[in-house]
Amino acid sequence: MVEAAVRALCAEYEIEIIPANVFPLPGQTRALATMCHILAKHGEGHFRLVMTTLSETRDNNAMIDQTSLWAVSDLIRACPEWVEHRTSEWLEWWDRIPLGPIMATINQLRGFSHQRHALAGAIYYRLCAFAQERMASQDTAGSIKNKVPEVGRARSYARRDRAIELGKKLLAVKADLPHGHFMPWVRDESGISYIQAQRYMRLAREAAA
């Protein structure tokens, strides 16, 4: 049952699962067992975040293996604030991460250091640098909000209301589309990332509960 779900989700992300004895090309992976483990352990929402992070950022759909899948899973669990509230930036940061060279360098530690943990640590260092870089660029705006806190709160409420309304529209579109067609629609027609769409839909569900 879990394997069938993984295969269906990979088809949505246009990731082909290939035999273990075949060398993977971009858009292919041999890590079926790892993906089944992640889905079973952390659920579909988490699994989708992992796949979105790897398959929808620059050149990273060629790096979907056991090590990268677990490292991304660990980082999503370790950095919920970035994933949930800075979703566009999260994917922009992954666009900038040279995952292939980092994985090649980490491979030199094989036998001395756990590959999954070494990769997660190396990427986390990059993500922290990107986050600090972004915060520094927003210092002026942040200072204004601190002086007039009502402005910041009003904008926050307005953004949340807009996100909920967008989430309702996305849920309606998803309900009308055949299975497996929503993600391509988001990618090609919506103007937002799939990870953002998931956040908006979750906010809409919570508001309706």
C-alpha cells in the first residue's frame, strides 16, 4: 500500500522510479525504499514537502537518492519556521544550493561520517547564511514596524486573510481536476509554488474547521 502511494506521488512530481541497477538521470530515482520509509514515518504532507524541495528546485531533480531524501526530510523537520512561513524563500534558497558538488564533497567522508547527517549539516549552514542575508536586507522595514507595531500586525492579518481566500480557490480547483493534475496546474497556471499552495490550502481548511 505504501509503495503504491509513493509511486502515485512520484508520478505527480514527474519523478520516475527505476531499478536499483540502473544509473539515474535527471527526474529519476532508485530510492524507492527510502521514500516508502519517509512516507510511512512522517505522512503524505511531509513527503510532498520533501519531493517539492528536491524536484522543483534548480538541477536538484538529478540528486534524489537515499542520502538527499533523508537530509531534506531532516531539514524540513528542523526548520518548520522557514518551510511554513518563508516558503518562497525556502525554494529560492534551494535554487542557490549547489547540491551536486556538496554531495560529491560529502561522499569523501564515507566510512568516517554518516552521509545523511553530514549532508544535512552542510546544507543547513548554507540555509542559515541565506536566511541572515535576507533578514539584513529587511532591517529598515523591520525598524519601521517596531516603531509602529500596528502597521505590522495589520499587514499580517491582511496577508493571512488573502492567503485563506486563495486557499479556498485552490481547494475548489483541486476538487474539479482529475487525480494527478493539480500539481501540474499549480506549476503551469497559478503563478505560485506547490509548497505555497499547500500552505494556503491548509490555512483555508483550518479557517473552515
